[in-house]
Amino acid sequence: MTQSTDIMEKDREEIKPERENGTHWLERRSFRIALMSIFSALSLVVGYMLVSIPNIELFTLIIFLSGFILGEKEGAAIGLISSFLFCFFNPMGASALPLLTVQLIYYSLIGFLGGYIKKKMEKQSFYDPLGDLYVFPVLIIFGIIAATMTSAYQFFSQLVDYISYFAMQETFFIYIIPGIPFTAVHIIGNTLGFLFILPGLIQIIYRLLDSQ
């Protein structure tokens, strides 16, 4: 009887950390599908809300967040679907095929990266989604990701535009110089969003899951 009780207590201890951060909900297929739909819809809503403000957006942040919560495959899928709908049916005009291809790849990668970074951070002592994520290591990681990925997107999207429409008319660097202020706004805006908004959203979601 004692041995049986010890085994039961050990089992409880093993599942306790998992339930403490609400991840038992994320193991339910129906719940994950519902969350995928919510994240896809939310990304489109915030995308369309800010579409009239040049280079200020939360679309990238929501895609990354979806991967961080649900994992690499789901994040990539959300990034692909949401970016196709947003970029193809953009009220400011649909993206041309070369640029659309870059956008689909980029946002799929952002969703995948969210899941990958979460897996790596789970192994670190400073990561506590139910505690405080506004700690220096977390902010450094999120800030570097935002600045690097946004810079890469700006470079490759402008390169594709240049090759598609302006090649042989002017040099690439002359072409991108007028867009530097807009590029800077995009990079700074995304970096600030990843620093000040993303950690809070992660904590809110995990606390909501934990309270169920």
C-alpha cells in the first residue's frame, strides 16, 4: 500500500509543473485548433487596424506570439495563412507576386521562430511565463530577434522590389536611401513592441491558461 501511494505521489509531482503553467490545455487538439483560429484572426485584425500607418505594425508580433504559444509547425502555418490573406487582400493594394513570395516565407519563418525560441528558453532558469518576463535576458533575446528579422525583411523586400521594377534604372543603394527613415521606423517599432508588449502578452496567456 505504501509503495502504491509513493508511486501515485511521484506521478502527481511529475505532472504538477506541466499543469502549473497551463500547458495541459495546449495538449488538447480541439483547443489548439481554436487558438490557431484566434491567432490568425487577431493578426489580421491588428494588421488592418494599423495598415494606414506606414511601417508601424503588430502583425509580426502576433505571428511570433502564436508560434511561441503553440509551437513551430502551428506558428509557421499561422504565419503562412495570415500573411497570404493580409498581403493578398490588403486594402492598400495586393502585393505583387515576387514580394508576396518574400512575405509568405518571412512570416512563416517568424511563426516557426517563435516556437523554436520558446523551446530554447524553457531550458533556461530566467524563463518563467507565470512570473516576470520583463527580465534582462528575455528582453535582450526578444529585442535582437525583432531588430534582426525586421532588418532582414526590409532588405530582402526592397531588393525584390528593385529587381522587379527598377533594375538597370538606378543603383540599389540609391534606390533604398529615400526609404531609410521608413525602414528605421519599422525596425524601431517592432523592436519596442517585442520588448514592451510581447512579454506581457505571453504572461497574460499563460496565466489565463493556468486559471482554467
